[in-house]
Amino acid sequence: MRLDKYICQATSLTRSQAKKVISQGRITNKSDTIRNTAYKISTDETIFLNGKALTIRGPRYIMLNKPQDFICSTVDEQLPSVLNLIDVEKRDQLFIAGRLDADTTGLTLITDDGQWSHQITSPRKKCAKRYRVSLAEVLPENAAEQFKEGIQLKSENQACLPATLNMISDTEALLTISEGKYHQVKRMFAAVGNHVTGLHREKIGKIELDSNLELGEWRYLTDTEVHNIA
């Protein structure tokens, strides 16, 4: 790896700042000062900045309990990005693995690992997501069977894949889907004559939202959680 790229990945410095500290003679290995930004670092070599050893961090995997009125975008738009809630270095390198609407709360996964994110977002992976849904009207007794058979959405050529609906009360349910169509949960309930008044995502794959996280709080995933996305 080139020296300037290595410094960027191991610190919060930009590429131009990395080149500057190299030219200032602040980068060394165990024996020499290195002033060549294109210097190739060997796999067993230790690089020092101002005498402090640098190491490249591994990919980051973050769980956020998303509050309302934040958007799952990497930039602020009409509403602020959820990344504003994440206090880490190089935040601009993170992206959201599976979006939620601005008025939807709950489990949001954030990472800089593109392959891992693909396991969540690719339609072919059929990664299951569970939502707690509050409804305006009482659901009919055969609602679970309707969702199991596949709900036909307006303006869609094919019905949704079979979904699992578990009733908690007359107007509250847990819904598990394995797709990510636009506004899918809200449209599914609209298709059976109901209206979603509250939506909260609790689970993605085998990763469940940490009950200790308040709205707006986050933490890094454990190694077990990272490998439990399927």
C-alpha cells in the first residue's frame, strides 16, 4: 500500500494532510525517515507518525436506534442525516445498510464494509427484517394468512414475497419481510385496507436492536453480531 493512503486509513488525516506530514519528515519506519508519498509499505513494516506507531483499523459495524425526523442518507437534506448521531473519525466513509423512512424508528446498521452491506441490501439475499407496526384499524382474523400468501401492492407487477405477521393486539403486530420495496410495510397494510400509524424496526437478519440503546444512541456490533447477518 502507498504510504499516503496508509496514513489516511490509519488516522483522521486527509490525503493532502498526509502528504504534508510526509514532506515534513514526521513519518518514519524503524530505521529511516520516509519522505516519498508513493513509498510502498511491506506487510511486516511498522510506520510511525511523530514516533507513534500507526495501525489500520478494520471495517466498522455500527448499530443505531434511529429516532424520527432523521434520514438514512449520507448527507443532510430537508432533514439531518443519521450520520450526525455517530461520533467517530472519518464519518464520511460510512454508509447506511438498509434505509428507514424519516418517520420510522429503530434498528439501523451503518458500516464502511461494502460486501457486508450487500448481504443486507441485495434483493437476492432475501435478508429478513422484523418491524413492530401500530395500526389505525383492527386487523381481520385472516390477516396473517393474507400476508403469508403474498400481498399485491398497487403499481407492482408481482405480489410481495410471503411475509410473517404475528398479532400482538388488535392494532399492533410484528411483521417480518425479506424484501425492501419502496415504503413496503406501509403499502402492504394499505393494500389490506389499513393505515400504519407507527413503525419501528427491531431486527435485521439475526441482529436484534439492543434494548439498552435509547433513541439516537449507538454502539459497535459485537463480532458475533457481525457474523449473524444471514
